Amino acid sequence: MLNLIVLTGHLGADPEIFYTSEGKPVASFSLAFHCGKDKTGWIKVACFQKLAEICEKHLHKGAKIALAGSLEHEKWENQNHETKTSFKIIAHTIEFIKTDGRGFKEGEANKEGESNNEDLPF
């Protein structure tokens, strides 16, 4: 069964970075996206290893990105023993649509996948 999601949106905050017990980087952030007329949806995004390092170096609150990844469903029990659920995206690729240029040297932007396209067809 295919599990692929493609989404564009803006980061709600700078990515948070942490490391696994094996020392591998993980980046997480929330992405705001349009979900109907005058409505904004939010979803958590996680990425790993080299992509996490790129996110840490180049992304920031307000950056506009497009991403492709898989949708993951999480289920847990809170302190009141209530079952809670949420969804998050495990990003496989990220395209930079608009950033403040953080982490890029002049003329280097396209080397790490930043796009100069203002409007994508999706």
C-alpha cells in the first residue's frame, strides 16, 4: 500500500534538533498549511540524518517549503488514561521555496535543493 504525502506550508518555529542514542540527528518542526477557505491546519514533521542536518542549518520560523514523505499515525495514553491520537509526516525530501538565506553562502542556494520557484503547481 502506498503511503505518500506531498504538502507545502510554512514552519511555525525553528526546527528542534536532537540526537538518537547512536548519535544520529533528528529534526522536528510544525508545518502550517491551508486546509479550506480561511483555515490553517498544522502537522508535525520529522526528518532524519542528512535531511535533519540540512533543516537545522537552513530552515527557520516562517520558511516556506514543499515536502514529500510518509504519514505516520501515533497513539498514546495521557496522564488521565485517555487515548490520544495524532498524525505526523516523516519527510523524505524537502524543497526550499522561500527562506531568509540562512546557512547559504552567496550563489550556493541551489546546491542543497533550494528552489527559486515562488509558486508550485500543488
